[in-house]
Amino acid sequence: MVVYANQPEHAWRYAGKDLSQGKVIMDIGANVGQFSLKVTYALKGRMNDFQVHAFEPSPLIFSALQTNLSLNNSLKKNVYLTR
């Protein structure tokens, strides 16, 4: 397991670098989805069988996360949201 915490904004580029098919990335405290959506977009170019689980406890921010995912329809197959 690799943990990315308090990393620079570009850390999403490295998350999943060594990820194999069928694996899961967890984004705890997903906020509005900047990490989840970027890493999903990057991984879709090289694999199809992976999941990103984005957890955001704040109802207001979770709503914004849902909106952002809906604006990126091609990523919905791989991203799972939980409040």
C-alpha cells in the first residue's frame, strides 16, 4: 500500500504508477475530487480495471464532489463516492 498525504498538487501523477489491473485507490477526505478525478483520468489512458473510492464526510463539499463527477461523465465507471 502506498499512502500520499500532504503531498504537492501533482502527486496524483504518481499515484497508481505501479498500480496493476483490478486494484483500488482510496481518496480519504476527497474534498471536491481534484485528486480522485485527475488520477482516474490519467489511469484510464492505460487501464480499464481499477477503482477509485472517494470519501468526503462534509455534506456541502460532498455535493460539490458529486457535481464534479457528473461533469466528468467518462470517469463515472471507475469512481465511487461515499459520504
